[in-house]
Amino acid sequence: MKPLLILGAASIVLVSVLCGVVNYYHDEAQRLEGDVKRLQSDNSLQANTIATQAFQFQRANEISSAATQYGINTDAATQGKEIEYRTILKKQPTCDLAVPAAVAGGLLDYTHRLRSRAMSADTIVADATGAGATASGTLTYCQSVLWIDPLLAALDKANNQLLAIRRLEEERKR
């Protein structure tokens, strides 16, 4: 009878140990399953973020390319108009007349201010006084006519670039 009692007690202990081991590994499996689900969710979120960023980069490149192409086309059209204007102006008898010195000087000063602002944000390098080199010759009416179209083209290109930046900002907000 004693061996049966020992065998029964050992069986109970063995079953208890096995139940504890099974319970431990079951809890461990559930914890790992939760970790797997969390990691899969993280991966899905990262994939979505990467896809969104890739789309935004692609869209930014498309908008930038369109703005660049617009600038190239504008430059080409401006050069064509300049050639046409030069041909027309060669035949004008008043082409060599000088623009009044006050007007030409004002334009030159304004040009220097724009250039100094665009070239450097460093106040030491920028020519804030406008006391830089002055033009040796005079500005003629024909020269002023030839400046107008390139200036308008530069404004057009700048406006187009600003429009592209606004489009990018709008798409980024969506």
C-alpha cells in the first residue's frame, strides 16, 4: 500500500508540475502573440508612412519639374522676343537717344539694391549704400526696351515658382 501511496503522491506532484509548465508556456505564447500583433501593427503604420512620404516626394518632384520646364520655356520665348525686338529696333532712328540721367541713375540704384539683397544676406558683403561701381555709358531707349521683356519673364518665372511652392504646401496639408 505504501508504494501505491508514494506512486499516487508522485503522480499528483508530476501532474501539478506539468500543469504549471503548461500554464507558463501558455502565458508566454499569449504574450508573444500580443508582441507579434503589436509589431505587425507597427510595421503596417511604418509602411503607410513610407508610402505617404514617397507619394509626397514624387508629387514634389513633379511640381518642381513642371516649374523648371516652365522656366526653360519662358527663357526660350524671351530670347526669341529679344531677337525679334533687336531686329525691329535696328531700324528705329531714335534708338540711340539717351534716357534722362535721373531716370537711368534711379534704375541703376534700384538694380544694385536688388542685386545686393539677392546675392548675400551678410550685411558686411551687401552693398547697402548703393555706392558701388556706376555705369560708364548711358542707357538708351533701345536698351531699356530690351530690358523689359527679360524682367517680365523673370517675374513670371518667380510667380510660377511661388505658385508651385503653394501647391506643395497645400498638398502637404492634405
